[in-house]
Amino acid sequence: MIVKDEFLSKLRRYFGLNLYEVKIWSALLSRGVSTAGELSDIANVPRSRSYDVLESLEKKGFVVMKLGKPIKYIAVEPSEVLERVKKNVQKDAKDRMERLEDLKNTDIIQELNSLHKQGVELIEPSDLSGSLRGRHNLYNHIELTIRDAEEDVLIMTTSQGLVRKVEGLKPTFEKLKKRGVRIRIAAPLSKETQQAAKELTGIAEVRDTKMNARFTIVDGKEIIFMVMNDTDVHPTYDVGIWVNTPFFASAMSQLFDLAWKEMKPAISAPAKK
């Protein structure tokens, strides 16, 4: 049996199998019904391993063992295998989520928090900074940073940046609003951003600006700023800098406040806290 390595690689990636498993499975699919020895020869897999591999495939729902002597194996229809794999992935993800959720109530998290607190106390202020590559990582860190905001969150972004933040950060904004955190967002507004701005009514204050900048300031202490224009760079190559610096962040907050007074509200602004 000749099966291209590229095809085997795809099977491994999509179905979560190892090399011997995809070789045995594809060999069985080509035969329909076969013995372990025959499959070993066809797939070029050591005979001593073929029984273990078939047992693994049986547990995963890819094959069915046919009773009798010699023992034979029947290939399950690929479309049915796909459904079984999907169910297993969902179950595994659910189980893992439950285990991680249960972790919150264990001593492990307390010990980890204790280790982190001790480590932070030893960090020099100059070490509280880092670069972030890729828009997905950028937004993850923005969410992580603003989640602990106590007083205010200031955001200067682009038109598309406003749309992205509504799509990705709105639930976090809502939680912050309930805690009394003031959220102000400045962005170039247009017909394309009208709906995004409207969705933030009662959650954040949105105003129109002609400035072309991308940064987020939290409580006048931390700042995340993007160094590239989002219209000129692919999301995977977007780059940002995070700095925990009250001196610089506070100065930027003051400049934001001055510019904010001259900006026109997008819609009727929500009441301030």
C-alpha cells in the first residue's frame, strides 16, 4: 500500500493519532477487514507493535474487533469516526475545563500566588516590561491588564481597533463598568464604527479623534502601546510594548485628558461614576 507522507501527516494532525496508528488505520481502510499480521505487512509496522496499535484504535473508536480465529479487525466508516473524534474532543475539553475550574479551590493556586507575590517583590521596576508579538497575544494581554483596573481605563485606537475591541473585550468592559471603573475610548469615528460605538452605550464613553495612535492606559500605572499602524501590518506581525511605569503612564494620562476635552462624543455619553 502506498500512501503519501503528506496524507499521513494530515491524518495525524486532524485525528490526533501517532504515525503507527495512521499507518495501520489507512491500511485497514484499504482492506475493510484484516488481521493484525496482514496490516503489519501492508503498513510496514513492526508486528510486535500492531496489536497495541489496533487496541488503541479500538478504544478510540476507529476499528471494531471481529470475534473468531484468527482475530480480525473491521474499519469503521470515516464519517462515523469523525463524529466520534469530535465527541471525544468535546468531552476531553469539558473534563479539562472542569479540572481547571476545580483548581481554583485548591492549595495549589494559593501556593502559586504566593510564589508569584514573592517573585514580584524581587523584581526591579525596569523588569516590569515586555514586548508582545501578534495581535492575538496583544489582546490577551490587554484583557489581562484592564481586568484588574480599579479606577479608569483609557484607550486610544483606530477605527478597526474600536470594532475589534467591541468584539473581543466588551464582556470585560461590562464587568469593569459594574465595578465602577470609568472607561474612555478615543477613535476616528465613521459609519463603519457607528454600530460598535452604539454597543458601548452605558458601558464606556466613546469620542471621535483625528489622532492616529494605539495605546491603553490602566489606572495611570500601566501602559500598552502598539508600535505599528494596524492597516499596514498583518495581525500575526503586529507588535506592542507593555510597561508598568506610573511615571510615564501618568504623564500620558494627563495628555489624554487634555485631548479628551476637545473630542466630540460619538453618542450620548453615559453618566460618569
